[in-house]
Amino acid sequence: MKEWAIILVYILLIIGGCQTSKKSISSTPVIVTNTDSIRTEYIETVRIDTLVVEVPIPTESVSQVVRDSSSHVETSLAESDAWINDDGTLGHSIKNKPQKLNAEVPVPVKDTQTNNTASSIKEIPVPYPEPVYVEKSLTLWQEIRLEAFWYLLVIVILTLGWILRKPIVSVTRKLF
């Protein structure tokens, strides 16, 4: 009797198992454009240039009288004259030369170059077969398997409970 019950459980499980086998093919879209495209590139480089700036020097004159020996001072920007007066004092005058100084100043310079590239891109679509799904009705056997699953599952659980009733009763007696 046990062998028949186990065989019946296996047959019910095999009958109850069902699966739909619907395969899908993913299609990739083909984009078709016939427009011209223009690519514009802006290349910007920064370099440091030196700029010569003229700095004006104001004209100044200074005179000073001291009791000392003669003196002469001269720089690239000023002239100095010294003399001895009749009373024994030294006269000294400094005068800036009328000129402008040139100074080099670093200046960042940006150079921008524009590069326009025109190209025509034309994509030619490649035909591919599109899957066509035809829905067909289920066979009688498939409908029985789909409808009978829950009933068969209940029968399997009840059969297993009937086969294993003695061990289940003994375990529950030990626990309670």
C-alpha cells in the first residue's frame, strides 16, 4: 500500500507541474537620419606674453648746502651738481632726468582657434525579421494540468499526512 501511495504522489507531482514556454526576441531599434552634422571645436591656449609698459617719472629738484669738500653724484635717473660757495659752504643740487622708464609686465594671452568639421552621416537600415507571436488555444491536457494543480497539491499534502500519521502523532505526544 505504501508503494502505491508514493507512486501516486510522484504521478500527481508530475501532472501538476506546468510551465509556459514563451520565447521572446528583443529587437534593437534602427535610427535613420539623413541630416548633415557640423562639429565645431574651440581650442583655447593660454600663453604668457611680456608687455612693455612706460612708467613716467616726475621731475624733481633738490638743493642742499653743507660745510664740506666738493661732491659729485650721478645715477641713471638723476644728475647731481656740487659747488663751493664764496663763504666756504658746499652747494649740492640733484635733478631727475626727464625720461620714461620701460617695465616688462607678464600678461596672459588667450588664443582661441575654431575648427569646423562638416560631415554627412547616413545610416542605412538593415532589415531583420520581426517575431510574430500567434496566440493559440491550450490543449485539453494543458487546461487539466493548469486547473488541477491546487487540488493535486491538497491531495499530496493529505496523502503525506496519512502516510506519516504515526510518526507525527508520536512526536506530538512527546512534545505535549
